Amino acid sequence: MPLQARITSPLLSAVTPRASSRQLLGRTSSFSFTPRQPLIVNSAISRRYASSESSGNRGNRVFPSEDNSWRTMAEDEVSKYLKQSHERLFENNRAWAEKQRTQNPEYFAKLAAGQTPEYLWIGCSDSRIPAEQITGLEPGEAFIHRNIANLVCNTDLNVMSVINYAVRHLGVKHIIVCGHYGCGGVKAAMTPKDLGLLNPWLRNIRDVYRLHEEELDGITDEEKKYNKLVELNVKEQCRNIIKTAAVQQSYAKNHFPVVHGWVFDFHNGLLTDLKIDHAEMLKKVQKIYNLTES
């Protein structure tokens, strides 16, 4: 009997049926294989993979994750692939460390001395948006927090702790909420389905839709409506940050941090500044959420 296997995020595993999670939150990786059977599809890639493995030439290795050929691998090939894809991260790390030492012998001494980041970045967990790379920042320059759909919920102790530590202890000057067009979390929130464990998390985005229902319902083009909700979600998360005591008290005393809302576009690699008016948003927020007195 063929041995069936499935690899998926624990969060996505609660979404049923399987096709729905794949469509709504990106690809859910699944594969099935029969032990000791050769590759069924993409035999050219399997030969190159085996050849590169035996030659030990990492530069010519083919990693099946790049084209999904691993979905049809035999059991021993899957094990080989998993071992290699794990080990290559350590190879990359050693190469990176050596490069840093060569360019700057004091690099790691400075890194070990502590962090004084200027920025707190709150972004989406999407693997295609590496904060430091798209902004040209170096290690130690940004404090990073990521979750599905870049949400800032007052009941989420994780993000609340990150904001508190970044503001009160690290003294960050800027807080950036960065969403992205094509966000699977936002798209899932626009879908009227029971998504299991995701329901309470996505409810926060659905609440954003409810708050801006008239504006969004007036947009007939689905892609434009989707993009608009991405932007509105970023703005609401900026507002949620400004509601926190840590941000209000620090701003009253130091005039920072300033909160920004950005959106990343996969089509051109560029960031769009949504031009959040921090002072004006703070003024409106403090009519109800004034926490400047400790």
C-alpha cells in the first residue's frame, strides 16, 4: 500500500477542505509516494539531483522545492532531499559568517555588544517579504515581528510584548506596519467560510471590512476591493499601535516613535507609503484611548 505523507503548517491544518487552505493562504505542501519507487515525473531533474549529490558540487545541486518535483519522489529520495535542504542552510550560514569576517573583522564583536534598532517592523509572515532585504537594513537595525496579515490585536500578548519592549526598552524611533497586496490572510477574511482555527484571527480583518463596509462595497472590481482592504487593514493596525500606553507615553515625552503604514507590491518590489498622519491619528485616538498618564 502506498505510504501517504503530508507536510503543512499547524495553523493551516485546521482549514478544511485542503483545497481551500491552498487557495486562501498560499500553497499547502502535500505529497504522496510509494516506497522504493523511482521518480515518476521530472526524471531529468531527479538525475541531476542524484548527480549533484554524488559529485558533492553544491553549486550545481538541484533543490526539488524549486519546481515541486519532490511531490513524486520515492521515500529514500524524500529523505535525501530533506537532509540536503536542511544542511544547505548551515552551508549558507558558514559562507555568510566568513564573508562578514572578511569584510569587517569587528562585525561580530559589534553585533554581540547589543542592539539599538531604530525601527520596529510589524509585517506579514509571508515568506516573500524579508524586511531587511527589501529595505537595505543590516542585522541590529530593525526589531522584527511577523504574523498572518500583520495584525496588532490588543489580546495578542506576543505583539503587545514586542511593542512594549521595542518602545520602552529599545527606544525605537519608528514603528512600521507593512502589509502586502495579494495577502492570503486578507483574502481568506473576504471569503464567507468557516475556516476553523483561523476564524478568531481573521475576525480582526473582517471587523476592518465592517468598519469600512460602505466604502468597500462601492468598489465593483474585486481585485481593487481586495487591495483596498489590504491598505485599510494596515491603517487599522497602525491605529491599534497608537492606542497602546507605551507608544502614547513615549511620544508625549520624546516625540517618538512615529507610526507608519506601508504596503509591499510583489509585481515591482516597491513599498508604498500610505502616509499615516501620526499626530492627527493620535489626537483622534486619545478622545477615547488616552493613556498618557502612567
